[in-house]
Amino acid sequence: MLVDCLTLWVSNLVVKRMAEAGVEEDLSPEAWSAVESEILGGTRDLIQVARSVDASFVLISNEVGLGVVPPFPWDVTIATFWVG
């Protein structure tokens, strides 16, 4: 199974939360916690499915955080999340 693209999945979750909060540049710490919980929950679900089927999985993510510094605070947060 090919899962492309993890970066887009995470970005879509962040943009969705930003739209729900009515902000354009950054989320509150509580909203970031909700996004993180959603990402971690989805990741756990994906791992559980991967372990339960007899198939190979390829997960694709864009390079994040090793290139140009993002211009918006939420971009920096995403880059920090992936790079750790």
C-alpha cells in the first residue's frame, strides 16, 4: 500500500483547525494540542491497520524543515513537529 503524502495530510489537518478557529496565521496552544492529538491518533490507526494486514506499506513525506525557513508560524510548527 502506498500512502502519499503524509505532509499534505498533516497540513490539511492544520488548515482545517485554522479555518474552524477563524485564524490565518497561528492557532492557540489548545488548538495545537488538538491537532497533535488528531495526528497521533491517525498515526496509531494507520500503524494498527498496517500490522493487521499482509501487505507492504510505503509512506511518503516531503522534506520538511531542512530547507528554507517557512514564513508563517504554523509552518514553523509543522517543520519542528516533523524534524523533532
